[in-house]
Amino acid sequence: MVEKELNNSKLDNEVVKIFKHIKNEDNFLLSGGAGSGKTYSLIETIKEIFKQNPKSNIVCITYTKVATNEINERFSHDNLKVSTIHSFLWETIKQFDIPLKKSLLELINSEESKIRNPNNNGEEYFNEFNEGIDYKEVTNIDKGIISHDAVIELSEYMYKNYKLLCDIFKDKFDFVLIDEYQDTQKPVIEIFLNHLNKSDKKCIIGFFGDSMQSIYNNGVGDLKNYTNFKKVEKKQNRRNPLKVIELANKLREDGLKQESSMDSNAPNMNDGKVKQGSIKFLYSYEENYDINSLKQSKFFDNWDFETKNESKELYLTHKLISQNAKYSKLLEMYDKDNVFKLIKSIKKRINEDENQNINKKETFKSLIQKLQLNDKLDKLDMVEKGRYEIIKNESFDNIKSIKSRKEMLEKIEDMDEIMALLYKSISCLHFYKNKDYLNLMEVLNKHIKIDSVKKKNKIRNTLEMFNVNENKAINDLFHAFKDLFGQNDILKNIQNKYYFERIKDISFSEAKNLFYRIEEYSPYSTQHNVKGAEYKNVFVILDNGKWNQYNFECLLSDNAHASSENVLKRTRKLFYVSCTRTMENLIVFYQNPNDEILNNVKKLFGVENIHNL
């Protein structure tokens, strides 16, 4: 443990306060608003712990792998372990084979557990798990494989019921520091603030985060139900200009009021003074107002939407982005699929079949007839019927994993094989067009053995063909690069064949536009995806996009009863996160505000910053 007195006058006041709590062996929470430098304080805390006692053992838990990499790049030490929560908890329990198996069985057979009993008939499940328990992406209880959510639930259950596990944990770690604590699931907080207390040994838990930035549904949000920690507030703001700080303070609900940094080198300072910046609220009563035309107006003078990370255009949903970024047909194919609804109906009937009379080895077509689902089949349009023809004679076992979900287009790691191949192809085209040959060769060398002049010429000709003609279909791009990458067997997989059939006739420019959005070569992003980022200029479009989990109208009006308290809180926090990405200029756009909304907006933005288009 850290025992020495602080002797470093360069430490932030908040870090000094943290060490006073550490000296008293108290858990602590550093709460700071957007742009306050919480990650900097986290790194400084780690450094000072090792400075005072190099033998300390610290685990730093982050929400994402990106955050893990960022911390490792900024500081490393042999006794520092930086990990995501799922990986870390699994590492702490996986070696305890007998209690692990026992706990998993107890949870499977518990009605309160979210880990599903494979016995659909309600009978008690038993499995000796002779091959052990493993943690992977996809759950398969019969094979002893659990995934993300099960790791969290199983870990909490074991720490709750095994004091020895708590003792072992505290023997190994002196400090647990949790970054972005508000996004951490409640069972994880229970482990660290409740269950570990069964052990009398010492381990200090530190939290870093901001309750106003808890925008994900499964996070704990705040620690108001816990008392065994000391709170430290970090009020400075190093990112936002004064106008945005003032707006953000009006949105906060926890009493924390940010102020400009005293550090003259902070990004939001200029010649020793905080930048003023600008905020504007634009509105229109014109139906379906053209956002692209608005971006050409005087309000966006000197905004650069072409340079990566210069200006950002934020929407609530991917569907709203796809309409402006021009990949709406591609998104629709992954979002709407009546053939998949048929598959889903059969899976539901199988799960409800107590006597297991449904044979999953039967063909898709025969099960539709057997389960009398022909009415759903009749509702397929001509294009969907074409896709149905591809898989109708396949066994249901072969096609049951076919999914229709737009999330496949949100992250590279979630894409199916077809989109992944297109993604590689468009990456090559992008680097070729921009003469970025270093990155081009890096992608090519991963997939192609370039061992002859003939192959070089083939690659060049393929790239040039699509570089000059973006009107070709995905079908053309796919087959050209399938051959180039040596993935000629890819369509032998029935699921890949089905996915390809859905999108093959769409212009490949839609796939390119999607690639540009994911890689941030375009200005578009969802309001959720920019958390933690910062941009010179931010343009926020307030449109619910038919998503009833958010309600911008109720947020900006006094009509709070028209929406649930949770929806209002969720909307306020997302709006706060969106606005506080701004380093200089913020513009917010709203369609068809009523007088009540405008009166409230005047209080937030000031009359002089509101403009009717």
C-alpha cells in the first residue's frame, strides 16, 4: 500500500485529494464533467502510486479495448494490469474449476438467472462439464461455453458466495481503478463495493467518471445507492469554450458546475484566457428541411466537413445517417427481412415445443408447411421470394443462424463475411485513390501473395477499373475482389450466399459511403458513438428518428409528463454528451418547435443565438 506523504507539488489538486483518501484506506470516486481530464488524473494517480510504492499491484479496468490501448500507450509498469471488465473478471475466476462448474449449474437452474436453461421443458439441467468452462463470443451451455453477460453474472455470484475468492483477489491486488465507472454494469459494482468486503484484507477501489455521461442502457449510471467511498469533484474544463461550458452546466443535474481550466496550455485556452466559442440553435417550420442545403448557409462559414475529425454531424440513429450519407438501401437490406422473420417464427416454435417434436434437420420449406406458416410465406415480396428460393431446401440447422440486424453494419468486427470482404475491397480502393500506397500494400499483403508481374498488373487493373467507375454494383466489386483475395469458396456457405443475394444489386458506392462513415472519412456519426471524442465544430440534429427511448421534444419543453422519467434522463444525458464534444463552435438544429420549446431554448442558448431559418 501507499504510505508516503505526497511530495509532488505538480500534482493536480484532485489527485492530492485522492491520495488523502488512499492514506486513510478509503475507496474514492473522482467525478468530473466532460473535458475535465479524468483519464489524465487516472494516469497521474497510477504514476504516483508506483512512485510511492513500486511494489504495488494495480488493475485498471476500462470500458473498451480502445481505452485499454490508450492507457497502455500513456503508461506501463510490470505491476499494472489494464483490461476490459469481462476479460479481467474471467481471469480471476477461470482457474477455480469446481466452484466455477457448481456456480454455473446453480445459475442455470435458478429462475432469477439470465443464463438460459438449455432444457426447454423446465427440467433441472445437469452437466459435468468434463471439458471445463470456457469464455467465448457465443454461448453454448452444453459445451461449457459462456459469453459476455454470463461472465458478469457468474463472477458476481462467485464473489458473493466464496469468501476465499475475495481473499485471493485482495492478496493479488492492492488497487482497482475503474475508468468510466458510469458505464460499468451494476453486478460489477456489487463485486467491488460489497462482496469484496467479506475479506478483511486491504484493497482500495477507485472510480473515475461522470454520471451525466452514462448513455448506455446497461451501465450503473451513478453510485448514489452506495456509501463506502469518498467523492472528489473535478470542476475544471480543458476542452470546451466558455459558451459550451455555460450551456453544459445548465444541462447537468448533479450540482457539479464546471469552470474553465487554470492551465494556460489547456486546449480551450488562448493567450491566457478561455476561448469564447459560439453556440447556435437553428430551427425551421419547413417540412423535411434539407440539411445539406443548411450546411451551405452562412451559419457554417469556415466549417470543414471534408477533413477527418474537423467537423462532426451527429444524428440519433444510423437510419437518419444513412439517408444523408447515402447508404440507405444497404442499411434497409440489413434492417428489414421478412424471410428472417419466418426463421425467427420457427425458432420460437422450437423453443416452445416441450415434447421436442420439431426436427431441426428438416428443410426450411417442410417446417413452414408443418407449422402452418404459409400465411407468412405469402407476405414475401418478389425479391424476398427469390432469397427464400435459395434456402428453402436447406435443413433448418444450416440456416437458423441467418440474422437480419443493422448492427452488422456498425462495427467491422460484427460484419458477416460478405460485408467484411467488401470492406477490405473498399479499403484498398480508398488507399489507391488517395495514393496511400503504404496502407494499400499493408492490406494487400495480408491477403494476397504478390509474387509476379502478372499479379501486380491484375491488382492494378482491378483497382483502376473501380476507381473510375462507381456506378458498378456490389456484385461486380465482390466477384472481382473475391478472386483477387482468393476467397472463391465464400459463397459455398449457405448463409454467405443468402447475405450476398440481399445486397448484390445495390450500387457499390453505398458500401463505399458506409466504409467512409465507419472510418470517419465522412462527418457523420451517431450521438452515442462520439462519447470520449472531441471536434473543432459540432452540428447536432435533434430528431428522435421514431426511437421511443429518446424524446427531444419533451426535453426542451415543460411537457415532462408526456414521457417517462427514464426517457427524459437518457435524452438529457445524450444531449449533454453531444454538445460537450465541441472545442470551438456548436450548432443545434430542431424541426418545428412550439412556443414553449422556444422559450426554454432561449434560457439555454440565449435569445441572440436562436435563428429561424
